[in-house]
Amino acid sequence: YPISLGTRHPLTLVKNEIIDIFARMGFTLYQGPEIDDDQHVFTMLNFAADHPARDMQDTFFVERSNTMDVTKNVLLRSHTSNDEAHYMSTHEPPIRVLCPGRVYRNEAISARAHCFFHQVEGLYVDKNVSFTDLKQVLLTFAREMFGADTKIRLRPSYFPFTEPSVEVDVSCFKCGGKGCNVCKKTGWIEIMGAGMVHPRVLEMSGIDATVYSGFAFGLGQERVAMLRYGINDI
């Protein structure tokens, strides 16, 4: 019998579409290590050794020091922000890079969370980069991904590596913002976190924060795929 051709996985389709949208805005692709050191996953992203923000993510450690010497820690990355740390420390601005990849967190598996998932993070560093630039990039992405009438909403949040930081919502593409089961009757759906790169993060990568500024954003591929294809269990 002839073998039927398969189709691409929803996560692959979503990733390729996200990459294509940001590529048209000038972002190049960079992929770093999934097994990395504490320096790039946490320290260079403004997580101090005793910073409570480290408790925000339950990390899988390959090797872990029993002391406060975090330089001896080897771990499965809990976000693709480590790629941005690698890139900033080896490239001079202007930087406009997109970092997709697999990430790992020691979390209870449920319909909405898993210990292994995928992220896409973006970074833009140059002279005179402002929050307005970030907002315009996010709005352009949302309209390309979810439709030309899509609106975005930015809510104050906290991430150690950005300041100010925001959670980004898009107007529900199923009900048009009127309220439905997909958006839990709110008219909005959260899709990513973003913010202006913290000056300390720039300095730790050897970039002069008095000359350069930047923004970063990150979203989960599973989150977008579940919304796009109406999947209610990760």
C-alpha cells in the first residue's frame, strides 16, 4: 500500500510562522545550548545568587554546588534568555536576534503546564531604543499572527532582566474582544512577557548602558499553538 504523507506538527507550523514574521522585521536567528551554566541562565540576566526571583522557576540541575558558588552549577535552561546572554557577550550592537528553543522546568504536569516546552525570545539593542519601539514591534507581530484588527494590552509585571516589564495581552481573535470561553469572558488573551533590557544586563555582557538601550520579549510556542488550533490540553 502507498504510504500517506504526513503533515507538519502544529508547534513547527507556529514556530516557522513566528520566525517568518520577525525575520521580516529584521531579526536574525540564533540558537544556543540547552544544557548551560548558571552564569548565562541566571547571573548575566540579573539574578543574584540569593535573589528570590530564582525561585520563580523550578530548575532541573545537572550539577549543583552545595555552597553559594553558583558558578559551579550546570542546568537545563529554564528559558531561552540564556541565548540572549551568549549573543550579547559575543556580538556588538546593533543586535536584533530571535532565539527559539526547548526549555525545561520542574513543574507539575497539567492541561496548561508541562516540564518540557518551547519558547521564542527576541532581543533588540541599539542606540535610542525606546518603549515605543517595543510596543510597535509587539503590535505588528500580533496583527500578523492573529489578524489585522488585533489590539494589544500591556500590563505592568516583573522580570529580573527587564525594567520596566510588562505582560502582553491580545484581543480575543475568536470573539473580537466581546468575551467568550477562549478568553474566559475577558476579551483578552495573555501571550507573552516583554520589557526594556535592564542596564545591568547590558553591562554584564560588556555593552555600555549609557550609549545603548534595548528591549526583549518571550512567548511560548505551545500557548500560541493551543490558541491557534483550539487545543485545550498541552
